[in-house]
Amino acid sequence: MQCELCGAPGKGALKTVRIEGAELQVCANCEKLGVEVQQPKKVVQKKSSPLQKTIVAIPQRKPRDVFDMIEGEIAEDYASRIRKARMDKGWSQLELAQAIKEKELLIKKVEKGDLIPEDELRKKIERVLSISLIDSFSDAEQKNTGKKIVTTLGDLVSLKKTK
């Protein structure tokens, strides 16, 4: 195996090190650049007889992937959807803010379109107002193209073009 940081062939055992939040298998030279991650240890439990031992492995957590958390894109008209749903209930911005335990100023900014709500805030608003602020790709769109629509990194990143 080779070091995932510098690419040098691993002499001896590679160590798992956390560098800037990423866990990498690195060589002895690169291990000082991060913090060593402790591997899960096996727990030994004794049975009634001292000669019998049971080894129970502690399950490792599945690494989180950013693309697994993507539900869809927030709708371009999220501000008007929120305002319309709030007005249909007959609530003021203050009443909506109190219902979701947030500040009124935050609701005003979201309804003006000055602030895109974070996932936690978006979910609170959707739950209280019984609306959806996410535009996810429908099955009909997928059938029209004949292919499955897959989100790519390019869909998430917007580049600023210079002239």
C-alpha cells in the first residue's frame, strides 16, 4: 500500500490519521501532520468458564457522504411559497417565528429572499406550514430522458465567469 497523502510506498504498517477532518492511511513521515485515529478495539467478555472467551467486535460507523444527504434543490420561489402558506394560515411573521422558535427577523429575511434557509430551519418551516420547499426530480422527468438523473459536483458548484 502507499501513503494516501504523499503517495510514497508504505514501509511497514500505515497508520490511520485524521487531517483536516479526513481520515487517511499515511506513512511515518506524514503521520505527524494529523492526529492518530484509534481503531475500534475488540471487547473480550468472559463466560462462566475462564477457558471460554467470546470476542465481540464493535461495529464501525459508516462514513457519511455529502451526496447521501442531498434531498433535492431548494425551490427558486421558496420565499413566495413560505409567504403564501403563512398567509393562508392567517399568521403574521411573528406568529410563524414563535411557532418554529426562531426570531422574527430571520423569517423576514427568508420571506424577502435575502436568506436561503438552512436544512434545520427549512424542515421546521415545512413541518409547521405543511409545505415543501424542495424541488426534487420527479419520476416523470426521469422517464422522459430515459436515464436516471444523477447529481454531480458541477450541479452543486456555481462558477463565476470573468470576461
